[in-house]
Amino acid sequence: MSTVSVVTLAKGRPAHLRNVLRGLERQTQPPAEFIVAVMQDAPYDLPEAPFPVRQILVPGRELPLAAARNRGVAAARGSDVVFLDVDCIPAPDLVADYARALVALDGLLMGEVLHLPERATAGDWDYAGLDTLAEKHSDRRGPPAAGIEICQDYRCFWSLNFAIRRATFAATGGFDERYTGYGGEDTDFGKLLDARKIPIAWMKGARAYHQYHPHHMPPVHHLDSVVRNAELFEAKWGYRTMGHWLYAFRVLGLIDDTPDRPIRILRRPDAAELALTGQQGHQPYTNSASVIRAIEARETQQAREAGEAASAGDRAGAPAPPSA
């Protein structure tokens, strides 16, 4: 039987992390260990667990997500590594599902993800309650009906719940640690796997429940790092990634992303834009597509009103017709 190390990246959100640990304690196949890559100054106060729990400090002024994943794998002792973000509660079969699937496919596997509203993990939650409240993200494709399905587009890689053999990860060289802050490091890793012909696949099972936290989508609160990381990706691969976010930023008037020029940040999001993109407590997730549609509709309406006002002005300034 394979041994599975679970690696979680964490900064803040101690209640979320304790829920991840509670989920791991309820696994049908316990993990060999739980490694927390701590992206803050001090480790967490965590309860005892029936498997080893190790915390590794990964300092960084901005979120060192790429470095934290690499440090987690470097410390891992299992033959397989499961990555869970700090806001992802594993379903009881997650570890067993990944262990079984990684025997069948030497590649990167993405398990199911369902999203929870704010109230879902209040108090002593159970899986039946989570299943009642959880929703699938409308912008993400679902798992196959059964088994494993190869992904033909590396951009579909979503890093909040995935697994890979430790040796395969090591052979890639890991995540590019030049990516700091939010955005781009997972797409870059997906591109690296694609270039090396390492398959990326969805699978049925290995479910995780994404816990609510305030967020913006498109991530206007991470404007600087998205822009910086998009330019890093372009310098490395020849084109920009995170195009849907850059498009939204452009339509909002936050950036100028003219091709073949450095992206310029024009201004910061205002209160109305933060409200438009922000996740509310009753929402299991934020939705970039719906926000972009709202932005486009607003721009169309403003253009229409400007055109009508200009036409009215032209009519008002026109000379009176000659009298009969």
C-alpha cells in the first residue's frame, strides 16, 4: 500500500486549519503524516492527532505559495503527496481515493471540490450537514462520472485539492518560487507538466469541501501580484496567463494591458468595485463570469446613455429649420 503525506499551506485561518485536521482524523485510510507549511511568523496551536503533525515555517513578505508547496514536499516521507489548501476539509475517503488513483496513473490528479456558505462549519459539523449545504462551482467543470479522465488543457489545473507521486513531483523541479503573492504559480506548474508530458487528470472522488472566507473574484484585492505574475509567466512562456482576470481588470479601468508592453496599473479598485467582486456570507463561492457579465452590462449601458446624451445635444444645437 502507498503511503500518503498530506501537505497544507496556511496563513491565518486557524479555525479552518483545525477543520482540515478533523477531516484527516476521520479518513478511512489515515495519512502517514500531516505537514503544515506555515506562511506566518509563528506555528499554530493544534490538538494532538493519531498521526504525526509537523509544522514548517516558510517565511515571506507576500504569500510564498510556490515555495511553501516545495518545502512541504521536501519534508514529506510518503510515496504520494496530497495537497489541500487550508480552507479545504477532506471527505472521509479522500486519502484512500488518491492512493488508489495514483497507482493507476502516474500524473497529477485533481479531486472533487464543493463549496460551503459561511454558516456550514459553525459548531460541530458533520459530513451529512456539509453535503446538504455544499454546491459545485458554476465556473468549474465537474468530475467524470467514474474513474479518471485526462485533462487536455493544463490551464484547468486547480491547486486547492490535488495529488501527485512524490518522485514525480521531485522530477519536475517543483513550483517556480519566483511567483509570490496570489495567482499564476499553479498555472505555471500545469504548463510545466504539460511540457514534460506528465498527465493532468480529473477523478471521481477525493472530495474536499471548500470553507467560506471573504474573497474577491476577480481578485481585485490581489491586483499587484496578479499583474506581476502574469508578466513573469509571459517572460517564461511567451504569453500571459490569467487572461480572464486581466480582462476584468481592464474593463474596470484598473489596468492597461496592451500587448507587447508592460502591464500598467492605472488605479486601485474603489468601494463599489470591491462590493461588486466581494463574496457574501450566504454565497458558497464567488463567480468571475457573473461579475464580468455585470461589468460588461454596465459598460454597455453607460455607452448607450453617453450616445443618447450626445444625440440629444446634437439635436439641441442644430439650427432651427427655415420658416415657411
